[in-house]
Amino acid sequence: MKNKVSFQLIEGKETALQGMINRIIDVEICYEMEMNVEETTVMDISRQTFPIQIMIDQKHLQNVEYLNYLCRMITHDARFKLEMKFRIAMAKAAFKKKKENFLTKKVDLT
């Protein structure tokens, strides 16, 4: 079974980010590991987003507008509108589950 590792790289320039990815790949080779390109994504967090062209093994990484990282919804524009909707939906689901359990339980009045 392969372990899943999640990490976040922050860099101001696309070329510097590509260099960081290349160094990670070099370390992976030393430890006989490999990065799953299909599950690796990149996101540009700014007001004016531009697609980032990062490559691993001659494949471009997918650019995303939002991602769920450590139970937080991070968006490309760094606003919390989607995060609030996500939290409200989680609270509704938890409340509905509790409500169903409460209404279906038999109450002993004696």
C-alpha cells in the first residue's frame, strides 16, 4: 500500500515553483518514491488568475480554481464564500442526521 502525502508549495514565480517540483522529484528518486501526476494539482491564488504551466514527467499538472486542503476550502481568489457554503452544508448534514436519530428513537415515558 502506498502512502499519500499532501503538501503545499508557495512560490511567487512559476519558474521557481517548477524548480521546487524538480528538486522534490530528485529526492523521490533517491527514496524510490514517485509522485502521482493525475492527483497533483496547481492553483494560482490572485485576483487575476493565469494558468500555471508546471510539468512532471512531460505532463502538465491540472490547474484548479478551488481545493479542499486540511478540511478548508481554498479558492483561487482567496475569498471565503465557498468555504462558508461548505461549512453550512456540513452543519446541515450533521443536524439532519441528529434530527433523524432523535425522531426515530422510541421514547419510554414510564
